[in-house]
Amino acid sequence: MSSLPARTRIAPSPTGEYHIGHMRTCLYNYALARQSGGQFIIRIEDTDQKRLVIGAQDRILKVIKNYGLSWDEGPDIGGPYAPYVQTQRLDIYQKYIKKLLDQGLAYYCFCSQERLDHIRDQQKKLKQIPKYDRHCLKLTPQEIKQKIDSGQPYVIRMKMPDNETIRFTDSIRGQISFNTRDLDDQVLIKSNGIPTYHFAAVVDDILMKVTHVLRGEEWISSTPKQILLYKYLDAPLPQFVHLTVILDPRGGKMSKRSGSVAAQAFLDEGYLPEAMLNFLMLLGWNPGTDQELFTLEEFVKEFSLDRLHKKSPVFDRKKLDYFNGLYIRQKSDEELFPYFKKFLPAANDEQIKILIPVLKERLVKFGDLPQTLNFLFTDVDYDSELLLKKGTKPEIAIDMLEKTKTLFTDNFSDLQARLMNLIQANNWNVGEYFMVLRVAICGSAFTPPIVEILPALGFDKTLHKLDVALDKLK
């Protein structure tokens, strides 16, 4: 357990759906805060107004709740350092940018985009690191005032030290260093008066007393710039923890090429939130034992930064399916009922009660139910040749189906035994018979347990499907 209470945060940007990788970062932040007796904060970083998506903030908060995680401070519940939405904190950032300007640690830049593009193009041709040439750093206070008074647009840049080595210790990677000669004088305040991510995040983390910054490794290159801001603002550094990226099984970072990447999409496909969390726990962390199944409470108790992976994990769908199947089978029929109801809206309650015990032992995810059970609610078209897949002669298949119809009179009790007696009495091949029956009922050679599923179909529909199959063979 951590020796001091940790204050951790996630800071999603409402520019789209919450990525599954972000959910893993959220889980690790949550676990560290809970385990140490600290606080877990959600802060909305909406400074990129051009990419803002209406409704994204609410969807992000909802999906985190849907995964079973909660927070101590945030935009919806407030807290001691409210507001928790960056565009509602603009006056706060102005106070801190003034401090940097007054100390000569930041400066106004009036350069046009055309000039900046030209400079960078020239630097690239010379194989130099593209960065600002500090043209506006030479402006006098009078020139600056004149340009501002005339309404000339500007940004405010951070002044990087010359040839200074910035070192920090990452909890996963150890010591990392950068030289400031390779760093640009980054923009802190954009021309619309809104701060950039780098500036707002540091100011907010300082004011909200964040002790640990757990985020993706893509932010490593930004860390030295942020460390300088901590130094400029006379604030203690948090502990930086840069998590590995999640890899696509086909190579590269997790992407839409392999299917869903949005956290909510996995729930929409029928994965259980507790199975998703268990899968994400082990996607970058290991307990040091062979244990694989963890409740959220168990994970919080066992979590430690020193067991975070240095090597990027692969998002293994088969492993996720395995976990989800285990969690489905751990639930009672009563607990599974609302999931079946949600994914099979056409089924009535009696059908669902029949289906759950038949399917729960083999179900991978609830999203498979509509396709698997489509035959219950509609006539599935199929080629007559599928009825003869096992090499059954048409006249034998017809005999099988016609004699099977005689078994469906007033109940489905002992149906398996009655079917086996029918097969034995007629000296039919068992595999051939059940292939014909499965195709006749389901329109497919791959079906759920056909005998157990028939009560959910009912007498009339069963007889109808047998007649449809007979028509195809005659």
C-alpha cells in the first residue's frame, strides 16, 4: 500500500468517445487513489474547442460509471477545487500566465501562421528540429503594447532555458532526460485566450494537489516542458507514471481496424463491465502470482506501481471472450435475465427463462444472442442442400422429418429420449439425423443445443419449420 494518500486524476477531452485504453488508465488511477486512502478526480479538458463534440462529456462520465468506477471530485459532483471543467477556469489561468509574463518566463508572440509555417519548412529542409525562432522575444514593452492596442492577434509562449538538462524519474521507465535545446518555446495561451493543454493541465494539477500523474506514454515528450512549468510556478512535482500503449493483435497501436475501440462499444457488444475491468487490470499490470480473476476490490488491494509492465500488452480478444464467459457463468439465472431481455427484445419472459440455462454454459457475449437465436423469431432461408450436409439421401431426410413431426403432440418432456428411440427404431445415423433436425429448425449447421431449445420455439413454430424443410426436399 502507498505510504501517503494519493490524489490522482483523469482528464478526458470531450472530443469523441472514451477509448478502451483511456478506461485502463482510468482504472489504474482509481486503484491507486482508493488503495492509498486518497482521492480520485475527474477533470474535463475542453480547451480544444474546435474538436469539441456535443454530448461527449456526459457520455464519458456515463461510460465510466457503467464500468463500475466512481470518483470523489468532478464536474458533476463538485469538490474543493471546483470548477472541474477547464473552460470554466479561464480567469484562474490568467492569474498564472501574468505571473510568468512578469517574471520574463513567458512572452507575447504576434507571428502569423504563414511565417511560422515558413520557418518550419526552412528548418526541415536544413534537417533541424522544427521550433520557433524567438522572433518576438526581442520586442520591447512599448512595441508589445502598441501591437496589443492595435488589436493584433497574439499567443503567449513559454521561454525555454538555453541548453539545460531536464531529468525526471518515471515509475515504470526510471530516469529520463531531455535537453531544452531540443524543445520548442511552446504556446501556453492561444490567440482566443484559451490555454493549451500543457499549461492548463499543470496549473490544475498544482491547484488540485495531484500527487501522481498516470497517463499514456505518448505524453513522455511533453513532460520536460511541464516540469519547467512546475519549476516556474514554484510547485512540487507529482510522480509521473507513463503507461504502455495497448497493441493491436495485427501490430501497431490499438485501432478501429480490429473492431471496437470505444469503451462503451464493448458493453454494447454484450461484454460484462466486471469482465472488462478484470481484463484491463491485467493489460499492463501483473499481481506477481498466477491469479487471473480479481474483483475490483481485490484489485485495489493488490495494485502497485512497481508491477506495471514496461512492455506494451496486446489486446487479445480471445482472452477477453474467455473472461466474459467465466463471468457469465458465475451469474445466477435471475442475474442474467435483464441481459437476455436487453439483447433479445423480441423474446417473451417465458422464452428467456428457457433459454438462460440452455445457453449460459456456452455463451461468450450477449451480443451473440440475436444472431444465434434469430430462428426463434423468423424463418431463416437456407439452401436445401444444407439439409443433406452429412450425405443424407433426400428420401431419408424426408422420412426423418415426417416421423419427427409425430413426436410433437402436447409436450416436450423426455424429448431427447423419444428422439433417440425414434432414431434407433428406424436405424438412422445419429449424426445425420441431428444435422437434418438442426438445419430444419435453425437454418444453420451450427446451432445451440437443439433439443433443449425447442421449448422456447413452441409446438406450432417447430411444426412449421419442419414443414418448410419438407417443402424444400420435395
